Amino acid sequence: MTELPIDAKRLASVARCFDAAGRLQRWPSKRSDQLLVLAVVWSYLPDGVQMSEPEVSSMLRDWHDYEDYALLRRELCDLDMLRRTPNGRVYRKVSGELPAEAKALVERFTPTAAP
């Protein structure tokens, strides 16, 4: 499957949601931009690690400045990018491929990506 070319204008617009270190500063209004932001945040989660809800929440709090880490956690779970046990005690990142636009955003924040 061939990926569509990266839309530089959209990428620049979504990049403004982050600071230079890759910390999320604001939640975009367009759903397609929200999905791109979530892909970037998802990329910061550790692979193959079981985490508790407080651990996930702490990481998400560290990666953004607009004070709604629960929204990020809920969206990641709803999109099946992050799974939790039925009792909500154990979380695990779902492995997958980072979309090209999200990769390009993460590269903008390197070497300080994954705040």
C-alpha cells in the first residue's frame, strides 16, 4: 500500500500544536489533526511494557501542557493504540506503524523527542 505524499502545510499547522521539545501545547480542532497528534503521542509510549494507569497518566502529563491527560489516554484506548485490561489496571501500547506525517513530526522534535 502506497502512502500519500506528506502535506507540508498540514504538517506545519499540526506542528504548531507542539513546542520545540515535542510537548503538546494545544488540542487541535480538526479530527484529522487530532489523529495525527495522537499518533505522535502514541510514538512516545514504550513498546512491550505493561504500565499501570497512574504510570500512563504520569507520562501523558509530562508530554503536554494543556491539562487533559485523561482525554489523551481515553482517545488512545478508543482508537486501539493503547489497550487496557477489563479492570483498567494494566495498559500496554499496541504495536503498529507510525504514519509518514507523524514520523515527520516526531523527527522535528528529535533529539528531544519522547519528552
